[in-house]
Amino acid sequence: LLRHERGNPMRLSRPELQARVTLVYQQAALGCAFHAELWYDFASWLDLGGQREKATACLRQAVERFLPQDLTLRLLIAHRCELAEVPPTPTSLQMAAEEYQKLLDDMPKPCPLALINQLAFVRRQRGASEFRDAFLEASESSPHCTWEVYVFAALTEYHVYGSFDAAARVFRLGLERYREREPSLLAAYVNVLMGSNDLRGARAELSREVLDRLQAGVRERLQNRTDPIVRDSLAFLWQKWARLERYFGDASALRRALEFRDEEYRNLQRDQEVDEEAIMETPVDLGLATTITEIEESFRFQHLAPRAARSSPPPEPSSVAGASPAAAQPPKAQTSAAATQDSKPELVDQAVADAADEHRRLANAAPIGISVHLVRPDVSKMLAFRPALDVVGRKRMTEERGGPGQESHLPTTIPKCLQDLLAVLPSRPLKGAKPDVDYLLTVLQAVTIPPIPVNELVDFRYDSLRLAKDEDVFAGRKDEMEAGAGFFSSRPSFYRERLQAKRQKVVAEVQTKVESTVA
């Protein structure tokens, strides 16, 4: 309905259309006030009409009365305040800063996306120095600061200011704070190292983290405890290291990584004074080299991954490929996505997640190596569907299959009188006046057409159905058509007189039967 009204089907003037569509949106808000899509659509409509201030007021009303914790609308309001005037004035910037601060105060904690957008606003409007100060202050005191904020600050230093050293320092600050709890932060750091062609640094970081997880796993094993976070993070980091060595290392890089992992695992057990006979050769008890999923992930390249045949369905990409957790969460959970991180953090490799997401949205859905050509029927020899001819043909087929003595069952959807009428209609283009369709419809609605059989139709082919006509009949029809008096013309014609004579004959017979019955 909204799309229909916005199309201006009544061809109203611009002020009238603006008022009418605004009224429709207000009526829709009575039942859909808690749907952010409606308010954004309404604000977009007001923007198109040049009413930018009313659009911002509409969004404010939606947030204040119905959706106070809708992160999307709150961010949109702050962004509109920032861009209210071009170039920005101190007043508009102060309004935007207040909106971001109110957003941080009102949103559930933690909400890293709100803090990231506020830091981006500070960088855009106040420069690098205030951006760094704001980040350091937030990292020390803000409850919204999570490992994603460190990744954002580091990527800003690298991509915006071109300082790899500053980005590395930010990553190290985050690793000192979240090293054991957030393997995804290390994965983001490794992606930056690989993007800057520092493969040696990427190997060093991954090997150090894998060694730390192995040590924690040995301690857990000796204490007869099992920490799923240690097992999952170890598998996650090892798979990333294996992919690095497989695709960007030399011929023996992966073998050296395997030997390093197993040898260090044995040494860690000896350091914990484990009996020589009880020393495990490989970290099988920690979940490595035990599932086909690990092998599949070691061969993954961005969104491409092999899928082995298995009896149970494969795990979801979010737990294997490192897809973004926000993509699989309902809208209400996105405002506080990090609230559940203390229980079990999401393991996210952003490079793999971005590649998988871009492939899902932009790539061709047809599998590689499978022909996409569709088999289509040959319609060159097909005949157009004509109801009367179809009935006749089915009658002939029934008689040929069952014999002449068997009763043929024809479909009853098309009355016999209508079949006869369709059969006698002229097939050649008429000359002269156009058919009087109104007269024909009046006759068909007011007169009961008797079922006049046309036996000659049975012997004709589909594509050459014609009624047998005498030479004089054909000559008379030709003369009438040349004179401009067609079958449907309002003037008398040969076919009309013939049809009227038949009707009169049938009516007379019916009246005679009725009189004889009464007598």
C-alpha cells in the first residue's frame, strides 16, 4: 500500500501527495510502531520531499517513544546530525557528539559497535591526535571496549594513517588484555601481517599461540579437566597456521610445522614430569588430528573448502570457517553481541569470513564444473491449442483404441454447441465491416443454441479443419465478404439467414412436441 501511494496513482500535486503519503505512514505507525523499517522508510520519504529536519524529528520520535535501544536508528540519527550542515558547523558537530555520548550511555553493555562509530566520528572531525586519545581513554574506562575495538583502532592506524608500527602496538595492547580469551584478535593481527608481506612475523605469532595452547592443554590433562575453550582455540589457530604454510610456505613448511607441534607437545609433557611411557606422541587428546573437519579446514582457501562424505551433516560455517557471528544472530542480539563472550567466545577469522560472505552475496550460485544449460522441448512442431479441434482429436483417438462400438467419452468443459460455433467461424481474415461483437454476445446470452451436430468435423485433421461447402455457397460467401457484409455484420447475410432458418425449424419442432404432449 505504501509503495502504491508513493507512486502517485491519482496524479496529485506535490504538496497534496506529500500530505497524503504522510497520512498513510502515520496510519501504518499505529500498528507497526515497533518496526524500525517503517520509520526509516518514512524518513527517506520526507528526505525526498526536501523535509530533512522533519525526517530527523521523525527518527527521534521513533527512538524516544518506541525503540530506545535500536542501534541502527540511534546511529542513523547521530550520523544525520553530523551531516546536517555542509560544511559542518560547531553546532552540528556538538549535536552529533552529544548523540554519540547518549548512545553509549543508553545502550546495553558492552556494545562495541557504538564505541567504534563514536571513535570513527572523532577521527573524521577532530584528527588523529584526538582519535588516539579517545581510544586510549576508552580502552581504560569504557565498558563497551572489547577486542573488536582494538582491531578497529589498529586497522585505522594501518589503512588511514599508514603506520604499521602503530597498528602493531595497538594489536599488542589488545593481545596483552585478551590473548587467552580471544583467538580472533590474534587472527586479525595475523591477517594484517600477511597483508603487509610479513610472513615470518605471522608464523612467529601463530607458533607462539599454538605453543601456549598446547601448554594449557597439558596442564588441563594432568589435572583431569577439559576446557572446551582451550581445545577450540587450539584447533582454530592450528588450522590457520596450517593454511598459511600449505599455501604460502615452501615444500617442507607444513612438515616442519607438524614436527614442531608434536615435538613441543612431547617436551611439554616431559616438563610436567609425565612418565615416559605415558607421553603422547601427538596432541590427539586435545582434539587435533581426530576429525575430518580439521583436514577440510587445513585445505580451505577463503570461501573454498572441500566437503568429505559423512553420515552426519557438516557443522555450520560460523563454527568452522569463521563466519561473522552477527550475521547469524537475530536483530535484538546484535546490540549486545559481546554479552555472551564470557561464556564461550566466537572464533572468527575475519579474512575467511569476509571471503565467504562476499562469495555468498556476489558469486554465481551455479557450482563450478556443472553445466548450467537447461534442456528445453522442441516447440517447432507443436500445434496451438484449439478447444474444438482438441475435442475432435480425442474422440478419434478413443475410437481408434477401443473400436467403433465403444462409446467415446469427451470432456464436458466445452459445450457441444460452443464447439460447433467455434468450428464454423471463418478462418480467413474478413473484409469489410468489423464484427458486431455486442450483437453476437447478446444473441448468445438470450438465445438457447441447440446442439447442432457437425459430423464432418470428425474426418478432418487438426491443421486443416474446414467445413465442406458447395461451390455456390463459397461463391456467395465471397461475394458477401467483398461487399462488406461479414458474418458478424449487422446487415443480413447468407450465414445469418441460414442460422435463423435452423433456429426457426428447431423452435417449430419443439412447439409441435409440446402441443402434442398437452393434447
